[in-house]
Amino acid sequence: MPVLLLLAGTSLRYELHGPSHPNWREPPAWYGGLLWALVLANAAIVILALFRLRGSRIRAAGVLLPGLWLSLCALFPAAFAIIGVGP
């Protein structure tokens, strides 16, 4: 899921040179909605898996929660790419 977030941010990269540029326009709101939908889908998968795997919930949490954390960490660079901040 973190890779999907980064790919979404890369593919929706906004090319008008960032907010400090005089011709900058705000990117469409659905770009951010797509990123949040991916994060919420990842959280739903983690929660569903934790309820389905009754016998090994702690093991499943140990495997799935780092992916959720990495998704939240990948959200910020993807959002920066969408709004056009950075190199």
C-alpha cells in the first residue's frame, strides 16, 4: 500500500512550480481524496484482517501494522508531490 500511495502521488504530480510561484493554482481536491481513500482502504484491510485471524491476532498485527505506519509516512511525500512542493 505505501508503494501505491507513492505511485499515486507521482502520477498526480502537480507541475506549476509550487505555491510560491505567481501562476500557481490549487490542484483539484479529488487528488487528496484519492490519497486518503488509499490510506483508509489500507486501515480497513488491517482491521478486517485482525478480526478474521482470531487465533493469531498479535502476529497479524505485527505483520500488518508496520505497513499501515509506512502508508501514513508515504502520505506526506505523495501529498507534497501533488501540491508541487519540493524538487
